[in-house]
Amino acid sequence: MQKLYHTALCVCIVLIATGCSDNESKLHQARLVAFGTLVDISTWGVDDDVAEQAVAAVESTFNKIDHTWHAWHPSDLTQIDTQLAKGEQVELDADKIAFFKKAMRLADASGELFNPAIGKLIALWGFNQDDRPQGPPPDPAAITSLLALHPSMDDLIITDTTLKSSNPAVRFDFGGYAKGYAIDQAMAVLRARGIDNAIINAGGDLRAIGVHGDRPWRIGIRHPRNPGIIASVETSGDESVFTSGTYERFFEYDGVTYHHIIDPRDGYPAKHTLSVTIIYDDAATADTAATALVVAGPELWQKTAAQMGITQVMLIDDQLTVYMTPAMAKRIHFEIDPPPKVIIGDVS
Ligand code: AMP
Ligand code: MG
């Protein structure tokens, strides 16, 4: 599925296509716009009115999360940024503390390749706005001086109710995590309504539970260079499938393309990787790991995946060579002819 350009504004239902496509089908499909992406919610096996109410509840969950965690529209997060930069301690509710704690744990596990404390750096590149940045790329001296301040999730001092930062250079950008978090919350909303067969798909990033009638949910994985999909996979039980791709947000300047996944080690867009697909239980971890492994690239992906406890990875490099774990290779079905060159590498 094609991602919409990242205009992350409101969350609104633009279409509800209810109902039954064939005789005994209990498939219900709805579409929202959330986080600048079309979100398709499919349920199977529940009555339309139950499904419609569940979709409305998911819509308000997405709305709330967008208002809480948006990185540049005025939000609870931008408020937290301001207070922490002044050295203040912030009181947070249990949900927000859990959100931060998980992000801190994942950042640490990724060896800080996933580093949502680099909001200033992301802003310097212009990726903290609704419109596509126009360039030019930042002044190298500005990148160097931001890197020298080393903003990291390690700078946070967190308790069960409070948050403080020891580094005023910390500014958050949860663009690589909040969508996964939101999908996890939304899936909990469906579960609480007795829905056991569903898929929440935000522009190709998704969590699926149960089955689609008598068959599994089948997912397409976007080709990182060409229109259409490169591969498909069937989900089983309760799984999240997330892809981070350099094609999602980028700008061109003087014939050079600059994309939105920034390597915190050198401050520039990550090199050598076009996309990474992760399959993992929860969506927040899958989202984060996909972003981190784009930064890790062909050299470091196995080490980083192992640290993060991820065993199902597909990384596509800039030569269109596909690197996969054995666990991923068992499930991936290529949809292009001829299939790509594949290198299998384990993470243990
Ligand atoms: P995703 O599409 O999930 O890979 O997320 C990409 C978004 O994550 C970017 O648009 C930034 O908002 C943010 N981001 C970019 N680089 C990093 C990084 N190294 N660590 C954490 N977040 C990042
Ligand atoms: Mg991500």
C-alpha cells in the first residue's frame, strides 16, 4: 500500500465500507486517516454494528495519541520538551511513563541507533513539518555541533511518576515508534470488544490477529524502488509487520536525495539500506526495530537485531540485495520475477 505524504493532522473517518463481500463473509472494512497515513481496519467474524463501534473507538484512540505525542504540532510532547529543556521535572501519568520507559529500553537495546532524543537533528534536516522539506541539507557545522551535545534517552531520569533530563539538547521525535505504539493500543481496543480476528494496517505497517475466515491474513511488502510489492507474507496468531523505507519521506537537492531516517552517529541520512521489514509480536517494538535496522545497515543488522531480540528481519540494500534471517526466509514469498539475490544470515 502506498503511504500518503506525512501530513499528520487530524484523524478522521473518510470511508466506511461495511459489509459482506460474499455469502457467509463477515468481513468488515473501514478506512481512517491517522498520522498522515491511510489506516485500514479489517475485522472478521463480528457484526457490522460491533465493528463500526470498534472503529469509532479506534479513531478516538488515534486522535488522543496524535494529540499527545505529535513532535511538532502543539502536543503534550512539545510541552514536555519545553519543560525538560529548562531543566524542570515533569509529572506524567502511568501511560506516558510506560511510553517513555519502553522507548528508553528499545533505544538502549538498539545501541542508540534508534534514538528518539535527536529531535533537534531531525528538525535541522527539515523533517519536523507537514510539508516535504525543500533543502538545502543543513550546514555540516550545525550537524557537528548538535552531535557534540549527544542527546540520548540515557539522559533521562525517570520514576513511576516523573521525568527529568540531564541534557538540555534532548528533544523528542517519536516518528519511528508512535505509530507502532498507537497500533498496539488500537488492537487492545478491538480485543476489549471481543474482536479476535482483525488487522490494523497503517500504510503497510500493521498488526494482525487471528484469521480472515478460513485463511490467514496475507500482507504485501512494498518494493523499495518500484511500484507494487516485492514480497508477501501470511501472518499467524498475533503478529506485527513493519517496514521502514527510505522512500517514505525525502527531498532532493542538487541531484542528491536525502531521506528521513537519520544515523545518530554521523547526523546524516542512513546509507546503504533501502528498507527493512520486521515481524515481531508487538507493533511498537517492530516499528522501532525497523527504523534502527535501516541505520544499522548490511554491516550491523544482525548484531542490532540480536540485541533487540528480533529474529525475523528482511533488509534490502541499495543494490537490491535482500538479507534475511532464516526465520524470515521460511515465510517470505517473493512476488517479482526473477526473485532478488538473497543472503541468509542468522541473528543468534
Ligand atoms: P520510520 O518510518 O518508522 O522508520 O520512522 C522514521 C521517523 O523516525 C523519521 O521521520 C523521524 O521522525 C524519526 N527518526 C529518524 N531517524 C531516527 C533515529 N535514528 N532514531 C529514532 N527516530 C528516528
Ligand atoms: Mg519505525
